[in-house]
Amino acid sequence: MQSDDVTRPIEILSVLGVEEQQSLRAIVEHTNWSLANYDRLEDASAAMREREPSVVVCADRIETFYTWKDVLATLSKIKNPPQLVVSSRHPDDAMWSEILNYGAFDLLQTPYEWQEVIYSVSAASRRRIAAENEPTRTGAPIGSNPPGAIELVECESLDEQHRLEFRLSEQLRKAILSGSSNGLWVSEILDQLMTFSVVHFTTEETLMVRQGYPHIAAHRAQHDSARSRLAMLDTRFREGDRRAAFEILDFLDSFTREHIPTADRDLAAFLRNTARVETPAAYNAPAPKRANERAASPGASVTNIAVKLSARK
């Protein structure tokens, strides 16, 4: 939770039953947020277009015939739509995964808990601001957008590592396209990017094991597939195939655009709704050996890579 979460103005629109409306309003009254409640989806839909709230909070079932999916369908027709937070009396893993996969931001259990509401709504608001100011990537070559133009998952340690990955990729792309005669520079940046990928995957997997993440097998399988592909491309580059560096960039671009908004977002939501972990112990752990058994450079860690990258600016 950030220090300005309750003082920063956030406009919320809710589509909830009477009891949930009262519970949410009791929390909002102690913040600098504004709240407009609606009982009927038809009225709420018109208000979403007119008021342009930052966050919409809705029940999993609305009136007799509607669900949160109908709310999401309405939001999909709005340019830069509000983020949707769904609430339910009986949430489970299946509902949680379905809501995230459909594109909603979070799932809250009712009766509401103050800390959960503050965290979820403020994080959803930040996501909308980021979408406004930093459009997501749309197939452009990796590194062609600013380092901040990435999908945020609202888990600070993961978002920071994703930003660093894009910055390293941008540096590598610029070095290659510049036609620099300094081949050692390209090799060094590539080495840092490859080492970082191992550190990042290890960090996420340590978090998943420590917090009992239920989808660890599927998530780790994606990491293993990426490790194998990166190791093969890295070996080709070290053997003199300079095209492999471009292929590494293309692969990371494709992988991150698919992996971050789905698997990493699911993991981040689990962390938000359980332990609220932000700084894992493995964050600065020395990197394990690369897949081709070539030892990582001394002091290889996320922090050290970031320091080197900043020095090169």
C-alpha cells in the first residue's frame, strides 16, 4: 500500500446490493475518494459513459439476469475504460482465475475488509492512470517504447524487474542497430539480459513456492520453455551467429507480451490477496549458472545489473 492511497482522489462507481453498498461507503468515507452507487445495470452503464470513473466495483451477480461479465462487456465499449473490481461472498480459485482471464482487475470477498478495499481500488486506479499515460505495446520492436511502457501487474518487485528487463532490451537493440564496432558492449549487455532473465524467473518461482501459489506448475513450465529457448539462442550468439541477438529480442518481446498480462498478472493478484509480499528475499540473490553451464559474471544480481545499466545512460 502506498502512502497516498487514501488521500489521492479516486472516483468509484459501484453496482452492488444495498448491504455491500453501505459497507463500501463506510470505507470510502474515510478516504478522499468519491463513490456513486447504482442498483440497476442499465443506470450504471449510462453513468460509466458519462462520469468516466477510475474504478468500477460490482457484485458477481446483479439483479436477476446479469453478472460481472455484463459489466465488463459494457466497459469494453469505453475508450480507456475504468478498471473492474468484482466482489463476491463466496470467491474461489476458479472464479478468481476466470475474472482475471476475462480482463477484470481484482476479486474482493464480502463482507469487505478495509485494507483489502484500499489496496485493490488504489491499485486499480494506478493501473488506469498507467494505461492513460503509457499505452501498452502493440507489436513494436522490443525497446522501441519507453521503459515504463509495459503491462503493470501491481506487485512492486515484479513490476520493477519487468521495467529493468525492457531497459536492458532497449539497450541491446540500440547497440545492435547502431552498428557499433564495440562487439564487447553488445556481448556484455546480452550477458546481463540473459543473466537477468534467470534471476527474474528464480525470483518469481521462489515467491510461488514460499506463498503456496496454486498454479506454480503451469507458470514454471512457461519459464522452463523460455529458459531452453534463450539458452539455445545464446549458444548460437556465442558461436558467432550475430542474428541470434535479434532473435533473442524478438523472443523476449513475444514472451513478455503474452506472459506478463496473463501468468504474471495472475501471480501478482494472488500475492495481493494473500501475503501482500513486495520484496522477496531472493530478489538480490546471486544468479544461478546459465543453462549452457557458463558461470554468471561475479555479483550478478538484479541490483547490480540496474547499477551498471544506470551508469551507461
